[in-house]
Amino acid sequence: MKPSFPFRNLVPTFFSGLLDDPILLLRIRPTGHHLMFDCGQVHHLAKRTFTHLDAIFISHAHMDHWMGIDSVVRQLIAADKTVDIYGPPGIADKFEHRLRGYDWNLAEDYWSSFRVHEIYPQRLDRTLFSGPDSFDRIPLDPSTREGEVVYGNKYLEVCADSCDHRVESVIYRINERPVYLIDDTKLDELKLKPGAWLGKLKSCFLHQRDFPAELKLTQIDGEDEREIVVSDVPGLVRKLSKPQTSHSIGYISDTGFTPENKEKILRLMQDVDLLICECTFLREAKDRARTSWHLCTDDVNELLAALQPAYFLPMHLSRSYSRRSEELYRELKPPERTCLLKLPLQLTPRPLLANEIKWQEYSEDE
Ligand SMILES: [Zn+2]
């Protein structure tokens, strides 16, 4: 059964099987655009998925989370857009090394560019790789970070923190921005006549624009109508707003289970509705989890008990468990309120062997 997530505008799709390299794709329903979290093997994603891609968020540059970036460049090269890439410090150098492995002497004006943002605690260092200029590296001014937020548009914001996986590994939280809902009973209480002004306020709220300095409204008192001027428009917006909860998704890729990492995870992922988290090892391999700085089922159970998400998707199970994957679900003990989600082992068909390829002799009779 497909889970019925509480998100209004966000459509998450986990584009990998349980044993595959992880890719989380997030569609923003009103625009049809996508965000991608981690970028391992991406050859099974339709081209349309790439052309609507706005930003990619990389946890760390281990090959299984990053090697698909070449395919992203390949698919987007002629799309005439700028795609943002977020990741830990050093990701701009790594991206440049990938690009320098190819010849770009045929660059055209309509080639896409990539803007790389390296995530530091207080700032984002930014570098442009310009497609029309054969991916020349152009340093941009760094941007300061407001709290944990690294990216935002009118429908969502992405927050990040950096965990230790013996390399920096960034964990991400996606918060859906609340829309502005009008409480009709408050409108009646204030005796205000609805009109185009309500749409204007909603639009200011959604696009994060300043509200008008004043509003000329009609107040209805029995049979009488009178014009009033409201000068405290933000105050009116607050009075009329219908309380609502905003929903969020947590994405935890490879990370060690240290006290510092655990504290960061619990802080950033508090109250997420959908938690997507690596669980590379079963309980018996806790030692291997510790030496490779990954999580095992016991670690994940501890996080789940503290976070109590409505939905939990374990991912990135070690391929050494290809015949034992059911043990993962038996060892995971999510809290009662948490719905445990299950992935297929692999998402794409098995690759072909040479003897499965059929050649034929050409004959003119065909
Ligand atoms: Zn890793």
C-alpha cells in the first residue's frame, strides 16, 4: 500500500532499492520541479526528471553517493539553466576534477552552468562552473547562513548539519512552508467583507513580499456597510490566519553513531514526519558499523525511539545482506505510532550478460 504522506506540495520518491546507492527525489507539486538528495547511480531516472532539476544535495563524496553527477551534467548540458549543487567543504574541487576529466571545446551559449555551495557552519562558499565558458571555475561571493537553512524557495526550505562519517557527511531536513489559510470565523468576527484583498495577502505571504502599508476594507454591520482603513496589515494577517502544522522530511545518509552525531541528528530531525535513514548493518555487525562509521539496526532503533516520526524508511543496507534483508525489518523496532516503509531490494532490472545480447546476420529478405 502506498503511504499517504501529509505533505501539501512535496512528493518524495526514493529512487533506489534497499541495496542500491541512495537517491531521494523530491517533486514540488505546483512547479513540477525536483530536488535530488545524493546522486549515486542515476541512469534509471527519466531525462525529464533531470531537466526539471533545480538543486542537488550531496551528503558526502563517497562514490556511491556522488558518482552519478557525471550523468546529471550529461543530461542537463543543453538545458540552458543553472543548477545548484550543495555539499560538504571540498565538493567544488571534487566537482571540478570530474569536469576536467573531459574535453569541452564544443561549448555553446545554451549550455547549462552549475553553482556549487560548500556548506560551512556560518556560511556557504559558492563557485560557478559556467557551461558556455567550457565550465570555467568562477569564484562567487560567499553567502551567510541564517541558522540551519541552506536553500529555500516559496514552497520549502532545506536545513543542513554536518555529521562525522570519518569524512564530513551532511544530513538534510526539508521543511514544507506553510501556506496562508484564512479562518472564516475570524473574518466574520471582524465583520470584514471578503474580496480580492484576501488573495493579495495570501500572495504576499507565499512570495514572502512585504504586506501593503494599509488596506481599505469594507466592514459589514447588519444592513450597513462602511469603509475602514487598516494600517496594521501584518497584525490583521496574524488575526485571520488559521493555525496549521507544517510538515517535514529528514534525510540521514552515512554517519557514525557517536554522541556528537546523535545529538546533531536529534536536534535537526526533531518532529520530522518522514525519516529516511541509512541502516547499513544488522545488530550482529555492530563492530563493523563502528569501524566503518555507519549505523546498525540497534542505533536506528535508538534514533526512532527518540524521534517518533510518523513514517520511517530504512535505506542503504549493505549488499552483503542481499539474501537476509528480511532480518532488517525484524530487527527494526519502530515506536507504535511509526509506520515502517519497505523498499524493493533493487529497483532496476539486473544488468545484462554478453550471451544475452542477440545479434543477427542482415539479410535483404527481411
Ligand atoms: Zn559513505
